Amino acid sequence: MDFVTWLFDTRAGVAAIFIGGIALCLLIAFILERRTKRMYFDHPKGDGEDDGIFSGIFGGDGEDDE
């Protein structure tokens, strides 16, 4: 019961819950992204699909739409 009290009644405990929640969400997102890439590895890019928000900053796949 002392651990539960520390976890919810102190700033360090609440910070541990917060940071642990963020780490858990990142882990789940990483696992799901890897499973999705493995499942759709040969998915052809359609006409309406772009590379995403950061494709102009970090570069795309070498195709120019000029």
C-alpha cells in the first residue's frame, strides 16, 4: 500500500505515471507500425498519396512533380 500512496500522492510518483504512459504509448505505436509495414510491404503508391507532411523538408523518393 505504501507504493500506491507514493505513486499517487507525490510529484515524483505522478511524474513516473506520466512518463511511463508516454513510454508505453511509444512502444505500442512502434510495434504497430512495424506490423503494418510488414503486412503492406508491397503496397503501390496511388495518385492521391503523398509522402506526408515532412516530405518537402526531408526529401521524398526522388520524383519531382514539375
